[in-house]
Amino acid sequence: QVQVVESGGGLVQAGGSLRLSCAASGSIFSINVMGWYRQAPGKQRELVARITSGGSTVYADSMKGRFTISRGNTKNRVYLQMNSLKPEDTAVYYCAAIKSPDLVYWGQGTQVTVSS
């Protein structure tokens, strides 16, 4: 089992920045990818960004240039630096530790609210 815990959400004005943190613990030995997803009210959960154990990254188009995903010194930590935030970025942000497409461990989510 893998436990995933996010932190760093909050309320910020449009144009501001936030940094989210995520830590995975437990059976982390075969985690290949860690990622950030978000879900706004009434919408489906969507990819924000993900990073492989080798450091390759993928971003959703609307986040490119504003958000940066990075890994800590240990493979079980990942961060999401969010700049130039917009009201439409308001959502619950979830961290995922991915061993395979069929084996994904989710955190409980952290609320990000961007006021206009």
C-alpha cells in the first residue's frame, strides 16, 4: 500500500502563486510516475502535470508556462509550483502516485481557491 498526502493549498488572489507539496510513503519502491490532477465543481478530474522517475514531464496545455512540477531529493516527493493563477484554476488538487495505469494511489486532495 501507498499513502499519499498533499499540502500547500489555500486562498490566493488572481495573479498570485502557490506551491503544493506531496509525499508518498509505504510501498514506494515501484512508483514510476507521480502527478498532479485537479477537479473543479461539476467537472471531471483532469491532469495538471506528471513527472516520471527519470524526470520527464507532461503538462496540460492550459498549465504550460505557468505551472512547474518537480521532484524532491527522494523519488517519493513531488511539488507543483503554480504561478499567474487564474480564477479558473480553482479546484481540489490531487496528488497521484502511479505504479501502473491500473495501480494509482490518490491523496485526499487540497483545495486551491483563486479569487478575482
